[in-house]
Amino acid sequence: MAWLFTKYFLTAAVVVLVSELAKRSDRLGGLIAALPMVTVLTLIWLYLENQPVEKIANHAWYTFWYVIPTLPMFLVFPVLLPRIGFWPALAVCVLITVACFWLFALAVRRFGIELL
């Protein structure tokens, strides 16, 4: 149980750190948020929990492919935010991300990469 608490605490601390840094500096907050800290922590947790090397490698592999279709959201959100407000902009970006992911999954399937 202590291990689970440690994982939750450290993972939550990363999110809190990023949000606190973002309050003080847009650039620094963005830089830290762009780092794959959640993925790195996940890889560490998987390794420390003696998961097979293949599982850890697959996690990194799929994370790469899942990140690509999320990138348009980071361009659309700042444009929509001042025009339609936070919640509607976030909702539109979620829909755009889902659509981009679906289209991307269809496109890479031709190369033998199964994301869905």
C-alpha cells in the first residue's frame, strides 16, 4: 500500500509542479508540461514493478504514436480560447483530437501500425 501511495504522490506532485510553474511563467510551464514526465514516470513504475521489457518498450512505442494526433489541439486551443471561452474551446479541442486520432489511426494502419 505504501508503494501505491508513493506512486500517487509523486505523479500528482508532477502535475501540481507544472501548474504552479505555469502560473509564474508561461514559457517555463509550457516547457515542463511538454516534457514526457508522465511517460517517464510510467516507464519507471513499470520497470520497478518488474514488468516485462516488451511491455515497457510497447508503452514507449504506442505513446509516440498517440502523441502525434494530439498536437493540433495545442495550436487550435489558443486560437479558440479568446473567441469562445475556456470550456467550449476545450470541448472543441477534445473533439478535434478524437477526430485527428481516428484519422491518424486509419492512415498508419496502411503501414502495419494498429492503434485502434
